[in-house]
Amino acid sequence: MSKEKKKLNEEKADSSPAKTKTDGAAESGEEEFSFTRFIFDWASYFMTALIIVVIMLTFVFRQATVSGSSMTDTLKSGDRLILSNFMYSPKCGDIIVASHGNNFSQPIVKRVIATGGQSISINYNTYEVSVDGVVLQEDYIKGKTVKLSHPLDIPDVIPEGYVFVMGDNREGSLDSRSTEIGLIPVENIIGKAEIRVYPLNSFGSVYK
């Protein structure tokens, strides 16, 4: 073998390790970039999801916890509810959560019985409730619809912008039958109860 050819082979052999080292560094850099990108993408997705949840809970859904026994057996004290309040208009049969000014420190949970423009009458002898002249079939109630202390003089027609509410536990609920609660302004409604999320063994719709 000529000296020139031998020298050329030796130079080629000497250059191989350097090339291998460079390739390894490049692969390591690509892996590091790929992992960083993965973390960045995951963090971006998480933040986007978190923002969506916050917006939904602020403008579309809210949460509330039942306090007291006025809605038993439908709802029990300690039940946690998801409320919908986006473009909500109350309807008869809806279970709502509403604030009540300075009379109560906590929001109240009741069922809408009549809305603005409807008439309601309660026969305290037969315990029947009629809306627009039709007796309601209230399979959800507990007890009888009795007269409360400080009874409200129910108007012939519920004014627009107000609702008449009662608890399902009719003998253990302070509600629109009494002047202590009276009619509820629609603007005071925080939201309609949709789903019970706690306790877990009762998870699901609050409507039977």
C-alpha cells in the first residue's frame, strides 16, 4: 500500500469518531426539543381547558349546596348542585336557587309553582294547589300544603318579573306562602338546579 493511500485511510479513520459524536449531540438536542414541546403543548391545553371551565362556571353554570330540609325528599341538606343560569327563564316545576336580600344570609332552594302572568290558588282545606285553574299533580311533595304563619295575600295574577315558590317539604318549608318570603323577583334567581353532584350515590338529575 502506498504511503499516500495509507495516510488517507488513517485520516478517514480519525474523522469517524468526531462525526459519530456530532450525530449523537444532534439526536440528544432533538429529543430535548421534542420533550420541551410536549410539555409546552400539554401546559397550553391544560390552561385552555381551565379557562373554559372558569368561564362556564361563571357565566353558564354555578354551584350551590342545599342547607336545611325544605326540599326533602327531593333534595337533602348537604346536597351539592350544579345550576344553569345562562339566558334562563323560570318555568313551573323548576327547582331554583335564589338570593333573598337581607332576610336570609344564604340563598334559598325552592320549586317554582307559578310565574309572572299566571294565577295561583291554594285550598288549605283540601291542600290542593291550582295554577290557572288547574289542580297540580304534585307527586314530588312531602306532607300537606298547609297555611303558614304570616300568610301572604296571594295576588290574583303573579306580577311579571316575579315567581311564586314553595319547598317540596310543604309542612317544613318557609316559602312564598308567607310574607317572610313572599314573591321572588326573577332578578334574584341565581340559577336552575340541574344536576346533583354530591353525594356520589345520588349523582344525576334532580328531577324525577
